[in-house]
Amino acid sequence: MLRGNLDWMKDKRAQDRPYDAGTRLIKGSVRTQRIHSRELSYDFMARYTKDLNRDVKLGVTVGGSQLKNK
């Protein structure tokens, strides 16, 4: 089994603070942000089974995953 996923987002935000909006920014402020986000993920799994004889069976499962955020 193999699967993958891509999730991305873009956002633009603006904030205007009026004159005398508080003691920290007494002259007000304008702030603009552009936010970009991307997430990639991959998973894999493999399984192997073998009958060694009538009473003994062998089974092996391996797998892994990877996640990247930017």
C-alpha cells in the first residue's frame, strides 16, 4: 500500500489600528501579512506471508511514513 497527500494554503491578512489605539502604538499602525503553508505526507506498508509447513506460518510487515511542513 502506498499513499500520499498534499495540503497547501495561501492567506492574505490586513490589520489597521486607528490613531491612539493604545499606549504601545499611539500613532496607530497598518499591518499586512501573506501566509503560505504546505504539508506533504507519504505512507507505505508492505506485508509478506509464507506457510513454512502445515503448522508454522511466517508473516512480516514493514512500513514507514514521512511528513514535511514548509
